[in-house]
Amino acid sequence: MQFIVKAYDGAGKLEKRMEVRPRHLAGMQALSDHILCAGGLLDEEGKMKGSVLIMEYPDRAALDAYIASEPYVVEKVWEKIEVEPLNVVILNPKKN
């Protein structure tokens, strides 16, 4: 199953996000088999305000297990997380 995860940082969490980011990125590298697409959500000034992940897991419980261990969750950077099932129809391998 594929899922889109939209996670929004809490107010004033940019500094904390940047502090935790190396652990988040290391975790993303370790989960690369589950990630179809990932990136930062930007505000009008181009500063990160959250994350978007398109992930593939066998079921929602497996995704929830990842989310519970995500450094941005553990360190309370992400304040609001929205998850929706997704049906990826086109995955363009030429785009990076």
C-alpha cells in the first residue's frame, strides 16, 4: 500500500528541525526501500515548515510504526500529521 504523509512542524520549531535533521535524514536513508518520494514543505519565504512523504508499506500499522519512531516525532518537531492512502499510478524514474 502507498500512503501520502503530510507532517507540519509546530510553531517556532525550525531551529529544532535543523538540529534533528541529520538523524531524520539518516533514518530516511535506512528506510529507502519504503520511500517513493520525500521532501520539505516550504513557507512563502522558502523556509521549511514540514514534510511530505510518499511511502510504501504492507499496511497502515507498519507505516504507523515508522511514524512513532521518526526523529521529528520523538523530538516533537512535527505537530500535525495527516496520512491518506494513495494509489500511485505513474512513478517517473527519470525525475530526481
